[in-house]
Amino acid sequence: MGTARSTVRTMTTKQSDNILPLHTKDTSTASLRIKNRDVFRILFISMILFGLLMGLAFPPLVKLHFNDTRPTSLSFTLMCISAGITVGIANYILFSIFISKELRYLVEGMNRVNEYISAALFSKHIHTGTFEIEVKSSDMIGQVTMAFNTMGRTVEQRLLNETRFRNLISDLSANVALDKTAEIILKYFIEATCMTSGLLYGKIENEMTLLSSKGFDTDDKLPRKLESWQGPINDAIKSGEPYTLDTEANHINWISTTTPYGSIRPKLIRIIPLIAEKSTVGLIIAACGHSREPESIELETLKTYSSYMAPYLQNSLLHNKIQEMASYDFLTHVLNRRFGLIRLHEEFSTALRHRSDLSVVMIDIDKFKNINDTHGHDAGDQVLKTVTSTLSLHLRNEEIICRYGGEEFLVILPMTNLNKAGLVAERLRDLVEQQTFYYKDKVILVTISLGVSSLSSLVTQNENDLINTADTALYHTKKMGRNQVSIFRNNEAVLLPRNKPTRV
């Protein structure tokens, strides 16, 4: 049991401490005490002394019982003493044969478990060896075996958790991307807890936004944002504790799981807050399956994992926010040039891979310098913001706009050929022309010039050529009088007719 105590002490130390070998034979004080105190030797001496005492006590007891007044002979006394010692030695031998066999089996089992623990202690993989000894009796030895098995299961669970935590921390440390971090967190939660399926929401701009889903149906009913912070969600956030919720009583009909037998809605779900620095940075909504563990242990496991994962989710949310701030133009709130070109590269690679078309539109605000000189730079900033808002509002979700220069913008149109891109450009031109721009009760007339190029119209099919040819078309538009659209086709820029007459 000295070895078992050493094992328990080892499992309670921090990972950074130096952990002693679990089966040290001659270095600890406990091991020396075990060597200096031989229980079987003490038992042997006790048995002989007990036999000696019985041999000495037997003659007087016989005389007393038979009322014999004759003196006891020395030979009879020695015979009784010899018989008592013989019986003591016989008892010792029988004990050694039967009890030692059971104890030897128990010791061998403990040593085997000890070796499994040693092998699993720093392993990156979950150990598959058994941490239990077969119980062969219901006596005290059987009780000792069962107690050791209980300790072994506890150590095994601790090792399992530590292995999972090491792998979890390793995976989370290697990723800062929000989507990947959310996927890892949900994956480990489901593997290590009672969860069978779950949703992970993260706090973005004070709204709980869906980051990852596993096991639940991601249909239109599933909210991408939790709009309400009251009720059970608010209770979980305020308490910081996992909250069990009846879906029927609380009218939560948007959680379901599709099975071969149809769609099933879990009766009970758990809301698990992820708290970092006393702030709720995320929520896990989980359906928990049947578990052999008591509910109190399940809740403690959920709380432990949430406390480990919350700081990593907070870091990813912060990294995501910084990335967004770095990728967007401060004034116009669209992508800046650097990230716009990154998106162009991604869409260009996708177009080549799927052999689809890709178009870009270069846009320039006409005579923008005159607006700044006449009305001031504040008016120019307002024009930039209004033009950007107008363009963004009338683009599809998959279409991308970025601020390319001072008053220049780049629009990326995935899966769009040259003719369709020309129509999009003309529509944008007309929208800006028809809009009235105000600054301090003064009307400012604003128009834009546009140049369009498509991947299918190029010979070299290079993304830089895509921008350069769109810029060439834009230059042609400005040369031909501005407030028009030109497309780059057949190695030259061609002016498109306006759909509507120019505003005067």
C-alpha cells in the first residue's frame, strides 16, 4: 500500500513538477519501513510463543480439571510444550501456503497496475490497459482488492482526463482561428462528457453568435444569434453554473437531431456558460445522453472543461476582432486594400480550380479632388461613406467590395462573366448617379467611373492582369468623359452604353 500511496501523491502533483517513479524499491522511507518490519516473521514468532504458552499452561489445566495431586512430570510438560510449538509451526505453514498465495496474486496485480499507470502517465494517447485486479474472495483480502480497484479507477479517470487535457491544450494552442477553436472545444466536450450533441455560441459584439454545431440539425430554425438574454440563458450567465432546461416547458422547438427514425428533439438540454475573467464569453447548449456517473460528477466535469476552454475561446474571439479591425477600412467599413487582395487571390484560386469565371470592377469617384477643394475634407469623407454604403447595399452576399485607394474601390464578382459584370457595373453607376448627396444642407453631385475585366477575357489568366486590365478599362472610361462603364474585351477597352440619360 506504500506504492499505492506514492501513486496517489504522484497524480495530485502539477504537470510541471518532477514526478517520482511509481515503483521505486529502495529509495523511500516507506520502503525501508516495509523491509525492516516482516509481518510473516512476527507471525512465526507469535505462533511459536503461543504454542509455548499453551504447552506450559496445558499440564496445570489438566491437573486442575482431574483434581490430580501428583506432581507433573518434566517429560509430560516438555511433550505439551513440543505439541504446542508444533501446532504453532503447522498453523504458520498453512497460513503461509494459503494466505501468501492470495497476497502474492494481489501484489502481482498491484505491480501490473502500477506499470500501466507509469506507462500512461506521460503518454499522449489514452492507455488501454486494465487498472483493476480480479476479485477472487469476499474476505478481507477481497475487500482490500476492491479498495485498490476503486483507487485504480480513480487514477485511471485522472490519467484519462489529464491526457485529454494535454491533447486539448495542444490543439487549442496550435490554433487561434475562431472557427477552428470553436470546433475543437465542441469536439472535446462531446468526447469527454455526457454530451451527445451540442451548439457553441460565442460573444461577438455583445451578441451570442453561433460558432460551431455538432449533432444538431443546422436548419433555418436554428438561430444564428441568441436574441434573448433573459430567461434560462440569463440565469446561466448570471449564476455561471450549468443550467438544466426542459425544452417543452420552455418552448424551445429549434433544437432537433435527425436520425434514421426521424427528427428527435431532446427532452432536456444543458446550458453551460464559458467564463473567462469573470465574463461570459460563450455558451454551450448540449443534449446529454445516459451516463453511469452521478449528476453531480457530470456537472463537475462540465464545469472543469468549461473553465479550461473559456480562456482559449476568449483569445480566439479577441484575435478575430483584431483581424476584423485590421481588415476593414476605418472610414468606409469595407475591406481595406490588403485584405481585399487576399480575398481576390482566394476567389481567383477557386475560379481556376472549378474552371468558373471571375470578374472585377474598378471604381473611381469622379472629380473627387474638386469635392474636397470646394466643400472641405469632411464633405469628401461623407461622400466616400455614402458611396460605399450605396455600393455595398446593392451587392450580393458573395460579392466583395474593398477600398483600393483614396477614392478608388474594387468589386470582386465570383462566378460572373464579362457581360453580367458589365450589367452589374452599369447598375451601380446608375444608383450612384441617381442618389442625392447632402452635406450641411448643400447638395453635392457625385458620379463614378467604372472599368470591368473578367478572367475568361484574359490570355494569361493572372490575377494581377485581372486588376490591370480593369484599371485600363477605368482609364478609358475617364478618358471618354467619366460617369460611364468600360469593359476590357479582345485586348482592348470598350465603352458600354448608358441605360439611362445622364443627370444634369
